[in-house]
Amino acid sequence: MGRANSQNTTGKRVGTHPDVWKRERPTRHQATAPTLNVDVHGVLFAVVAVVFVVYPLMQWALGR
């Protein structure tokens, strides 16, 4: 048949794997989760200070 060297006696291709011609699916590189470098205790302390110290002092200073 002209291409006898590319086939073995069973009729399968020699030296090929079924997945050889399959293209690999491109994968998206997952970025790491964003992290906030914020001191949570410092933020909570600031909120508490504003609510319980600064706001009452402002109310007192404004005469309410």
C-alpha cells in the first residue's frame, strides 16, 4: 500500500499515542487571593474611640 512503514502488522500507527495530536487546554494562572495588610485591632480601636470619645466631646462642645 505505499505507506507500509507507518503501520505495523495490527494496522495501528507505530510510535503514536492517542493524545499526541491533542492540544493542551490553556489554563488561567490563578492569582493569589488579595490580602489587606490592615491592623484590624487598630481599626476597631479607632472606631470605638470616635464613637465613645470624639463624638461625645463634639456634642458637648457644640452644646447639644
